[in-house]
Amino acid sequence: MQNRQTVTVLLFEQFELLDALGPLHMFGLLPEYYQLQIITTNGQYVTSTQGINMQPTLSFNDTISAGTLIIPGGAGMRFATHNKDILAWLKKTAPQQHIICSTSTGAALLANAGLLNNGSHHDPKKS
């Protein structure tokens, strides 16, 4: 059997439950191929928009394996896109990942971290 690929979901306060658990559910259907993990800034519980608390397996102090990184959307995106710790972690971690993807408004976090357009930050004022 080949090594399992790591799928990591970044959670933040007020994340959208379906955006995080939908992908985890699908990858979880093949446990022989995928190892699932959840990460938050400090390794503490975070609460979804729907009021469900999630306990992460990792914090930003941990090193995650190269694999797939998923960024969900949610009402908390308004704050996450301006969180200096999250943005710095994404910039540091992204180059080691094979795939980085988002669901829904999670793309805004990738954009604010400068990870869209091949990692270059686009300034619309210069277009």
C-alpha cells in the first residue's frame, strides 16, 4: 500500500460547517489513501457559523505534511482575511503543499495571502 496523502483543513472562528466537513467527508471515504487533519491558529476549539464546536488536531506551532490544504469559507472570513497570523502561516506553508484549494469565500483568504495568480498579489489600481 502506498503512503497516505495528508488532507489538512484550516479552521477559523465562524467557518462554514459544510465547506469544511464536505471535503473531509469525501476524502474520509478512502482512509487507506488519505489522512485527515484540522488546524487552527492556536490548536483550540473554533465554532462554526452554525454553532458547532470543532477540536483541531494541530496548531500553527505544528508542522503539517505536504499534501492538500483546504480553506473553507464562512461568515468569519471577514476577520480571517485580516488575521496576520493566518496570512503569515499560509504564506509560509503554501510552498510545501501539493494542492491548495478553497470552498466558497475561502478564496478571499488565499487572495489576501497573495496565493492566487501563481502567488503574485494583483493590485487592481495598477491595471
